[in-house]
Amino acid sequence: MITQELQEKLISLSKQALEKSYSPYSKFAVAAAVLTEKGDIFTGCNIENISYGLSICGERAAIFKMISEKGPQEKIKAIAITTKPDIPCTPCGACRQVIQEFSLPDTLVIFKSDQDFVAMTTGQILPGAFTEFTALDQDGTSKRIQKGV
Ligand code: THU
């Protein structure tokens, strides 16, 4: 868990990152500020593409910046999401799965719900997440693949 003050700082940094958004098609800017377990902060914004499907969400831009700048061991302590226009908005399903990949049990996802910002754990916004599967080799042997291993 993190202090209210830190949550507000993340919201404020996320709002600043909205100004970087490249969203000429939807005209909907989305940005995120990620606080890592070690205390670093990374921001990201949505970056659209004329082929639409190649667009990247603000949350994933911030998380990919965290990993590409700091490395694969990094974990998200909290992520705050803001939008322009400033309306209630929860992270999309794809971003929930990517947040989950780098989450801790108490990772907080902060977003605007109705009037106010709320903070929920990754488990609350993505219950029953896909985190493991059994891979079958050609020789018939199987092995368990788990998130991050
Ligand atoms: N978008 C995000 O950046 N994050 C989300 O969680 C939801 C949607 C972006 C994608 C697109 O650029 C715009 O919002 C409209 O869907």
C-alpha cells in the first residue's frame, strides 16, 4: 500500500503525461504513471496509429518504459491512470493482463471511477488472471510454465 500523498503525486504526473499523447484519431488522451517497487516513477501515454490496431495504450507505454529502462526484474507498486477529457476510465483488458504480469500481491491500480479516483488491487480488477499453463513438448513431455519463470 502507498500513502495518499504518493497516490496524488502519481495522478498528477500521469496528468502531465497526457500532454504527450498522440491520439489524433480517438481524440482521447490516456496516460499512466508507474511507481516501481524500488521507488522509481515512469510515465507513458497512448500512441495511436492510422492502422488503429497498432496503437498502444498509455498504461502499457509506461510499463514497457519501466522494463526497457530498468530491466525484467522490475515490479509495479502502483499505477495511476488519467484521461483527457477527464472522465471515469478503467484500464482495458489487455492492459490489465500486462499490469498483472509485473504486479505484486498488493499492487494498486488507481483510476477515476464515477467522481473520484479509486485504488484497487490487480486481483480485484482481473480476478482469475491467466498466470500459468502446461506446455506440451513434441516428445510428449509436459512442463508447467508460470508467470515470470
Ligand atoms: N486507451 C488507453 O490508452 N488505455 C486504456 O486502458 C483504454 C484505451 C486508449 C487507446 C486509444 O488510443 C484510445 O484510448 C481510445 O480507445
